[in-house]
Amino acid sequence: MTDTTTSRPMLWAGWGLTGLFTAFMIMDIGMKLLRLPIVEQTGAQMGLPKGSGFWIGVMELAILALYLLPRTAVLGAVLIAALMGGTAAIHWMHADPWPSHILFGVYLALIAWGGLWLRDGRLRALMPWRAP
């Protein structure tokens, strides 16, 4: 049987990473839902349809809610990884810089998954850092 308990330091570290990820996403979602001009300008540069930023923000909000609810956190993390993979692909298509643009979504997905992995013993049992 695998131990699925979570120590207090792991739990705090996990919620710290989750909080960091959530804060960034709230800022990003807020900019999109408020329809800030920079969102429309950046979307146009990326070839996205006019007005799509708002609906991307709605989708991100739904995914973030799934991630933050304990029952659906793993589904939310899977969808976050998919979303961030899509952002990496769009930046790659536009030949944006690797560390600051293409890999930024990968960094965010790793932070989200890392936070969940640290705070959920069942996930650590399913995806161990190393074999027992």
C-alpha cells in the first residue's frame, strides 16, 4: 500500500505554487474579461479572430475553477496543460523567443501540476517522483 499522506510543509508548498499560478491566471483572465485593448492588439498580432480574447478568458475561468475544486483538480490540471500547450504552439508559429514566450505556458503548466502534486498524496502515489 502506498502512503498518501501529505506533510504540512508539502501542503504549504503545494498551496503556495497553486496560489502563484492562480494569481497569474486571475490577472490574465481579468484582462480578457475586461476587454482591455492590449488583449485585442495581441490577439490580432497572433492571428486570432476579433473579440476572441473575451471568450478565451471565459474558457480560462472555467478551467481555473475546475483546477481549484478538489473533486475536479486533476481534470483542471489536464486542461491547463492542454491550454498552455496551445499557447506555446501559437507562439512557436510566430517565431517568438523560446524562454519568454514559447516556454512560458510550459512553466505555468509545471507550476500548476507541481502545486497539485505537492498537496495531493493520491496524485503522488499515481505519479511518483521515482519508483518505490
